[in-house]
Amino acid sequence: MTHLMPTPAAPLSLTSFNGSRRELRQQLRRRRRALSAEQRRLASERLCRRLRRLTEVQRARRVALYLPNDGEIDPTPLIDWLRQRSARVYLPVLKPLSHNRLWFVHYHANTPMVRNRFGIAEPATRHGAHRARRMAAWALDLILLPLVGFDDAGQRMGMGGGFYDRTLAFTRRPGPRPRLIGLAHDCQRVDSLPVASWDVPLDAIATDARLVRP
């Protein structure tokens, strides 16, 4: 079907956009939700093919990714490929008794799952509370995180809760750290995004149509 071919989407121009950061976030979320199920499936396939070619993905043995929600591009077809390469897969979990921070919990077929307060599936808190099932963020090799928007300079916009920014703030300091790759549909591209002081820089942004390295 020709309308599903991987043609790069035109970036959303902010020149004529007079709204707030919150309104921009809502507009970009509407863009990705407007994609059909078939368009999302094909975008996910193209994204995962691109990721499998990246050296940092091929070398990673401790990988955190996410289960898609609210129209986010889907990285889960990568899970079986990672496991075949003897990599362990982790999912983000809302850290209990902590303000907007994440745990990363080992995920497999028998992991007990629940819905968090945002309605997103995640490993059950009681299951993830065991230290042997968790991995400190600094000890991960790679984190694949969802984006709401991005630009060609590698600037990004998240959901607004600050979960990843707070959890990964340590990456601004010297020491061990994971590689960080943001994932998005190409239709979430913006011509230019303002940088917030709390935004954690990414190593790359991957979509169904391009790879951006800041």
C-alpha cells in the first residue's frame, strides 16, 4: 500500500506555533495517535531493523526498553533478538516512595505484571523489590526511552513527568553510564526544540526513517 511506504515525515514547524510547551506536547501526542495500527506496525519493524544495525545495540548485554503506550513507537520486537544474543532485558518501573524516579527490573515471559497509576504495564512492585531482579541505571549498557518530540539537533521532549531526567541525572557527572537512545515515530520531528536545563542529553535518536546523533 503506497500510503504506508517509509517516506520521511515533514517536521512540525514551530515558526507558526504560539502555544506552550504543554500544548506542543499534546499536539505531538495527537500526531502519533493518529497513525493506524498498520502504520505503527510497519514503523516498529523499520525502527527495530535500524536498531539492530547499531554497534551500541549489538554490544549491549543489559538493555532497558519500554512497553509502548499512548501511540509510542514499539521497540518490543527487539526483545527476542536481544535474548538470542544473551542480553538481559529490563523494564522501567515507577519507584515506590520516591518522587518521579524509576527502577529497572528484569523482564521475561513469567514476570508478574500490573498497571501503574498511568495505566502502563510494568513488573509488579513486590516482584521488582528484590534486588536480584533490579539493575541500577548506571550499570545498564543501554536504555531505549520513548520521546514525545525531537529535532535534528538531537534535542528531545519527554512526557513532562521528568521520570527519566531525574533517574538519569547522574549521567551528567563522570563515571559509568549507559548509552541513551530515544525512540519516536518520524512524525514527531520538530524543526527546533528549546532546551530545558533539566533535559538529559541523548547519545542518539532513532525513528522509523532516520538516526540522529547530536
